[in-house]
Amino acid sequence: MLGSAKERAKKNGLPFNIDLSDIIIPVVCPLLGIPIIEPVRVIGGKRGPRESSPTLDRIRSELGYVKGNVWVISHRANVIKHDATADALERVALHLRQKIYDLA
């Protein structure tokens, strides 16, 4: 996880100053509440992440992989928040809840 983050930072010209002690893998995803488990599955002979795999996330992407700006969340949560802002995610949730309520 640390090595991959360092490679991504270099490739994308992002700051990088974290070390292994900055990567704390929780028992459950802090965003979705799902258990964080085995990070890899095999799909058609290729290794890949599960929805519950731990991923290193930049809280504010533009700041890079720097101390205080990374945390470990599930792969699923990372995919959901990929490039969305908190405001955009809140709007999606609000409108989705309304649509679901309207159908009830």
C-alpha cells in the first residue's frame, strides 16, 4: 500500500511524506461500516480488490500523500467518493432518498 502510494504520487506529481506508521487499517470502513477484509481476490486469473479491501485514500486529493491527509477506507467507499465532493455526495444521497420515498 505504501509503495503503491509512493509510485502514484511520483507519477502524478503529488507531495509524499507518509511512512508505514501513517497507514492504520481499521477493522471496519469508517465511511460505510463494512468489515475491512482480505485485500485481494482473483478475477479471471487476475488479482484485484474486493469491495471490502483496504485502500489508502487522500482526504483532500490535491494535498497528496502527506501526513494527516490519508486514511484507510474500503475499496467500495473509495470508488464511491473517487472524484466527488462532499457536497455532491450529499446531493446525490438527498435526491436518491427522495426518489425512494416517492416510490414507497
